[in-house]
Amino acid sequence: MVRKAGIGAKIAGRWDSYGLPALFVVLFLVFSILSPTFRTSFNFISNLRFTSFIGIGSIGMAFCIMNGDFDISVGSMLALVGVLGSSLLPLVGGVPAVFFALVIASFLGFVNGIFITKLRIPAFITTLGTMFIFRSLAFIYTDNAPVYISNKFWLFMGNGKVLGIPFAIIIMLLCYCAAFVLLRKTPFGRFVIAVGTNREAARLSGINVERVKVLVFTIVGFFVGVASVVISANLGSANPGMLGQGYEFQVITAVVLGGTALGGGDGNLWGAFFAAMIITFLKNGLGLEQVNSYWQFVAVGLVLIFAVSMNRIKYTVLGQKEV
Amino acid sequence: MVKFLKLYEKIGIFIFFVAGGIFLSIASPHFLEGDTILNVIAQGTYGAIVGFGMTLAITLGGFDLSVDAVMALTSVFISILIPHMGMILAVFFSLIIASCVGLVNGFIITKLRVNPLITTLAMMTIIRGVALLVTGGRQIVIQKKEFMFLGTGKILGVPNPIYIMIVLFVIFYFILYHTAFGRHISAVGSNENAARISGLKVDFIKIAVFVLVSFTAGVAGTIRTSQALIGIPTMSPGFVLVAITVTILGGTSLSGGRGNLWGTLFAGVFVSMIYYGLNLLGVQIYYQMLSVGLVLIFALFVDGMRTRYLEKIKVKGIKV
């Protein structure tokens, strides 16, 4: 059907491509004018480093939401992987510990996936359960004491620099490129979107829906593992109570603000990246303006509701699938 | 099998409840004393009270993740308002504020058409932020000692929270099973489109249910505040897990349309029995959260199995 696009549709259609970067630029300019500290290159670089914290986790969540599900256990998973991985450091050394952290994280994601597909429990509520299970396991394992990290290799993941660029940023960009290839250039990526668009149609066309779902949750776990290493390295310790507190929320906000529809189907990986930048710079800017840090809770919550409503308007105007 | 599953939906939680009771009375000689039993029930009241609201929400086919933040907000407002207007008015206004959160939830869900999970997830953060903002992150001590009576006092030897729970149970039971509104909730939960087409005011029903959920959270927050005699902006993080666990364990189906308030009542006390048992074992407090999480997964597993079997039977029935 050929339909002449109205002005609303035009704006809505371009929101993801231009709206987010434009929003970021406006935000950046406003805070740069307001705060001299904000506009320093040091602050910019360190913000980019903080962006990687949310950005890396957003990749997995983007796959998950495109697949039509959520995973709200990521924050607790981050804490559990952080304490398990960093407690392995004295035993096995840096490189194997990072490797094991990623394996553990992927396994936890895999467990989520198995629960959801084999026991046929809705993803949201399953991961609500595992959210508390992972968190309490992290508490029990460490007896509520932070694990301090002294290993050079692990610390390098969060604090190191290569040619003046923080290594965390390089990791994030590599993750995004890998995820982009996985999503756009492989059959698996198309399966993820197909299952998210119409699960039943995907199943009837011969896609192994359950395997795709389990893999998606494993991918979520893997990227949470990467984020966990980077974040705990940056903090210098893994605290079972503090690590990843509210992380699921920031990550979902980034993905949704990035233009991925909640109901599943196609999404926008780079949008999630820009959204992660917006959230990080917004928090930093508010912090530098001496805004009470509790306002940040409110601000991010409002951004999430705004983002979902925006997506909804966009898809309604474009006459696409309902969110 | 179908009969078994249907029976389980009705009385499954009673079996757990009785089994748990027998186990605890063997494990601890003090369990069967009247005071202990009343205390265990009193400890289960918060879960059950918020569970009543959550039962309506899940029957409607929604969730409310903002309940623990609403509890904190109620707690904060009570502690601030008591010096200005006395106990009764302070509780009254705090409950109204709590219900207003539900009103906002309902409006965002129905008018902006945002997914209920995402709405209440966002509201959880926002309300928690507001509670912290109002107090500046501090806890506020309540000077009026009389306020403790609400949560810790006893009438005829029975702790007051139990009376509150019973009163709310009767009200919610009446609402869900004996009013047109209650049947409309089930109708929307079973099939929203059908309900809309048959002329039900779906938006109004949804908003009302979310107000009721927030109200129950407000009541639970009030009882807790009265027991602690402090307004706590960080009150009971993760309590939403208990509320949802209690509801699903009680036999309310996740697929919507069928609420089981009796089940919720007993499941609330059952969770309190688990806590009591863990205390007997002398393990750390983190095991409470772990056990509730595991119970939730188990309850979900049974619910999923039930839904699947009922679907299978339906398909077979059509073939025959």
C-alpha cells in the first residue's frame, strides 16, 4: 500500500535517526553553558567511560526486548558475577578470572532462558524471581563484605587507557560492532527479530523459537558479564549490595529511549548507544549542577515513561505494530 | 490430571500451609503456643494485605511493581504529618497520597497506553526518589508513642494488624466476588477486547484497581511505620517480590481472570512461616529473600503447568 506520509509520520520516522543525537547535542550544549566543569575534555572522556557501564548492558537487553521479553535480573546478575569473578582472582589470576566471569554470566543468563522456555513462565516474572535469588546468593557468598580487587589485568578493564582512550570505551565499541554484525548479518539476528515480531509465525516457519530465546538470554548474561568486569574494575571492589543496584532500570530505559519497541520486533542498537550517552550525561550534568541526587531517580523514571510514550506515538503515526 | 490441577488451584496453598504447620510444630516445641502462632500470623499480614491488592491487579492481567516504594512514601508522609495534624488525619492523608500514586499509575497505563510493567517499574524509581527527596534521605522519628498501638498493640490478646488484615480481606472479598466491579475485573483479565466490546469501562476499571493496589501498599506501610515508630524512605526494598509471590502461590493465575483471595491470605501467612522456620535454623537474613525467590519460581512453574494442561484439554475437546 502506498501512502503519502504526513508531517507527523515524517517527524516520527526520523526521531530515531536524528531525534536522539539532536537531544544529546541540546543536552550537551545546555550543560556546557551552565557548568564550566562539564565542558572540560576530562569530564567528557570520563562520561564516555561511564556510558560504557550502561551501554554494554544495553546490548543484551536490546536483543531481549527485540525478542519480545524483558530481563530485570541484570542488576543482581551483575553483582553476583562481580563477586564470584573477583573472588576467583587470587586463585587463578587475571585473564582466566575474566574468562570465568563471562562464562558464569552467560550461564546465569542461560538458566534464566531455561526457566522461561522449559517451564513456560513469562520472562518478566521469572527474572523478577531470579533478580532476588541472584542478589541473595551474592550476599550469602560474600557474607555482605565487599571483595577488593588488586589484580592489574582486571583493573585495566575498567581504568586502563590505550592511546589515551579509556579501555572501557574500546570494549563497548567492540561489543556494539560484534552485536551489530550478529543482529544484521547472521540468520540468528533475523530469527531474534522474527520471534519478536510474531512468535507463532516464526515457529510455523520452522524457527526453533525456544532455542532462540535461550540464546538471547545467554547473550544478555554475557554482556552483563562484560559490564560487571568493567564496572567492578572501575570501582576497585565488588560490593554485593551496591553493585548493579537499579541497573536493570537504566538499561531498559536506554534501550527503550533508543527506539526499540516494547512489544518486540525490530529495534535500534545504535539508538540504545546514544540513549546510554544521554542518560549518563544527564546524570553527570545534574550532579554538577548540585541537583539533589534523589532527583536523578525521578529524572530517569520520567525519561523512561517519556520514551515509551514517544515510541507509542511513533508507531501509531507510522501505522505499525502496536507497542 | 485436570481435576488434580483444578483442585490444586483451589486448595494447593492449604496443603502447603498445613504441611508447613506440622513441620514447624515438630521442629519447634514453641510453635504451637498461642502467642507464637499469633505472631507468625501478624508477621504475615503485610504480605497478605499487599497481596490482596496484587491479587486484583493480577486478576486484571497487570502487575504493580511500585508497591514497596509506595510503602516507603506512606511511611515518610505519616512521620511528617503527625506533628501537624495528629495521628488519625495523618494516616488518612498519607493513605490518600498513596492512593494518588495508584491514580497516576492508572492514568499512565490507560491514557498514555504504556505497558503496566514498565509504568510501575518507572514509578517505583520515581516514588522512591520522591520519598528520599521529601526527607532529604533521612529517617524521621515519630514522637507520638501512642501511634505504636496501631501496629504493636493487642485487642483481646490478638495483635491489631491481624484485625486490619481481616477487615481488608472481607472488603476485598466482597469487592472481587460479590460486586459487578469485581466481575468486570475478571472479565478484563480474561479478555480485554471482549470486555471493551461488551461496553465495560475498561480504563476506569484499570485505574480503580491500581488505586486499590496502592491503597493496600499504603496500609502495609502504615503498619510497618507504626511498629518502627520511624518514617523510613528506604523502607522494605524488594517487598514487591513477597507480594507477587504470595499472590501466585495462593493460586491466582498469571494468565489473568481468576483471582483467589483465600489463597492469598493463607500464602501470606505461609511466607511468614518460612521466615519463622529460617529463624529456627539461625541462618542469615539473606536466606529469606532467597527462599521467597525460589518459592516464586516454584509457584510460577505450577501455574505454567496448569495453564498448559488446561489449554491442551481445550484443544483436545475441540478435536473430539
